[in-house]
Amino acid sequence: MIKHIVFVKIKSASEEEKKANLTTLKETLDNLAPNIPDVKNPQSGFNITDSDRASDFVIMGDFETKDALDKFYNAPEYKQVLDFISSIKGRTTIIDFEY
């Protein structure tokens, strides 16, 4: 199995704007997850730690194979999420690892 984790950090936004944008991101991901069968155990959530080093949001999912992960990376739905994150001045850090 492969674990895919994305950390999202929003730059240059008020706390109110950040919360609204991240809520939209969460709703988008929750609606999207059932439509991408290669993603197993999709999860996302808001940071609850008050630290300058912390990200604002996390997205996680499992994939059975590297091919399934590669297929996901090329899916238009995935690209739409990345476009939205970019539009809200988001920065992402990604890690994919086998377990």
C-alpha cells in the first residue's frame, strides 16, 4: 500500500478568509472522494495546533499500487483540487510512502 499525504498552508489571508477557503476545500474533497475509486480511506482535516510551523490542512489517502497513485495524479479531479489550492494562495507539501 501507498500512503499519500498532502499538507496545505495558506499564505496572505485573514483568518476568516482562510477558514472559508479551507471549508470549501474540505467540502470539495468530501464530495470528490466517492468518485475516485482508487483512493482508499480518504481523509482530510483542519489543523488544531497553534504553531507557526504547522500546516493549515491535511489530505490523506491510501493506494494499493504505484500505478493507482499515478492514475490519481493524472485525474482531472486531482488537478482541479490543485488549481483551487493555488487560487487561494496555498502551498502544498506532499509525501508518498509505501507501508
